[in-house]
Amino acid sequence: MSWINEIPYTDAAGQLKKIYDRVKGPNDNIDNVLSIHSLRPHTLVGHMGLYKNVLHNSNNTLPKWYLETLGVYVSNLNQCSYCVDHHSAGLKRLLNDDTKFNKIVSCITKDELQDYFTFQYLEGLKYAKKLTLSHHTITESDIHALRDQKLSDGEILEINQVVSYFNYVNRTVIGLGVNTDGDIIGLSPNNSDDSENWSHS
């Protein structure tokens, strides 16, 4: 599951058990990206609060499928197969359109985004790449380029936060050797109207 010790659901107690009960999926399954925090449960609280509000909050105005696409793209750039696998499955479920899904994944894999994306969606992905691979080169002109594509400052913040979150979680997963063994691929906290509901389905 990872290169450090973890506490499984069956052995959890106290604060950790309470948090696990909030995030568990079917059959008390805890995704490895979450159980990696088990030795410091307070960090799982921080992770889940960020994840739920950045990616699964009804106050976001960009489409959920696009935010998920940003996550898959950033994870691919970072060579994080764990997050690519999980969030590709989530993206496929959100789209419910195999043709569209396959086109998006093909563009991401080849890093030829212009083959599918245009206008604000393409510009957002370009910003995602720059923030992931060469963040030190970003200037205010990059924000102007996003605005030029009719993205509001709030939507620019959404993109920035999703990209930043995935860079964080990619490094958590890769840095601790987390794999998908035992995971149910593609589960997510889907109640976007309740930021406190972390259950996975």
C-alpha cells in the first residue's frame, strides 16, 4: 500500500476511527491516499477539507468534469499513476460519454491539448502546465491571458486551487510510495452541497 506504516480501518480508534467513518467507501474501504495519513489523523482532516472544497463544492462555477480533467492532466505531468487512475475513472463517470472521455485522455497522454480543447478550457490547461512544471516563470500576464478567455477571477482561483491541490497530493503519493492495491478506483465524495460530507461513493 505504501512505504510507511498505516493503520487499517479495522484497527482504527479514537479520532482516526471517526475520520475514517466520514471518508469510507463501500465495505469500509479507505482509499490508500487517505489511509497514508493514519499516523497523523489531523493531516487527513486538512487533506479532506481541501480536496472536498477545491474539487467537490457546489459553489464552484467551472464544470466538475473540467476540474477533474485538470487533475488528471496535472497528475499525468507529474507521472503520478495513482491519481491518474483514480481521477480518470472519476472523469469517465462524470462525462458518461466514452467518446468524449477517450478524446480527452488521448489529448492528455500526448500533451496535445489543442486537439480537443479550445478557448478558456485550453488556456486553463496551459496555465496548469506552467504552474506544475515551471511555476517560477508565471507572471501577471498569465492571469491576463486567462481573463482574455472570459474566465472570471473566481474561476481563475478555482483552476489555481485544483492545480495546486493535485501537485500536493501527487507529491504525497509518489513521495510515500502509495499504490492502488485494495482501492476501489474512482470513488469520490459526491455530495457537493455539503462540504462536511466526506463519504466516498
